[in-house]
Amino acid sequence: MTRFADRVVFVTGASRGLGRDIALAFAREGALVAVGYHTKAELAGAVAAECGGRAVQLDVRDAASVGSV
């Protein structure tokens, strides 16, 4: 059994670097992963596809942007 089976995880900044690695690690542990990104839609889409999740655009500095997720 995986530690995060049937859990939803939202990782911001997941289109590259450490955020990408974190998103992929959660996916390996069974989580349903939402990949948060601000400007790198193509990269985020690729990571979401690897995770079997979805990419979500938002700006964590803007409360309205976060509230719409």
C-alpha cells in the first residue's frame, strides 16, 4: 500500500526543479497530484501528464487567483 493512496496533493511551483520532483514523488506514493504553475504551462502540463494529474494555473501572491482553484 502507498502512503498517499486516494489523497489529493496540490504542489505549487511544480513545473520544474524541486517542485517537479516533489510532485513526482507524491504520485509514486499514490497521491492524485495537481500541478500548480504561474507561467510555464507546457512544462506544468508535462509534469501533470507524468503524474497522471492535472495542471492548474494560479498566482500564490494573489488571493483571488488562489480562491478560484
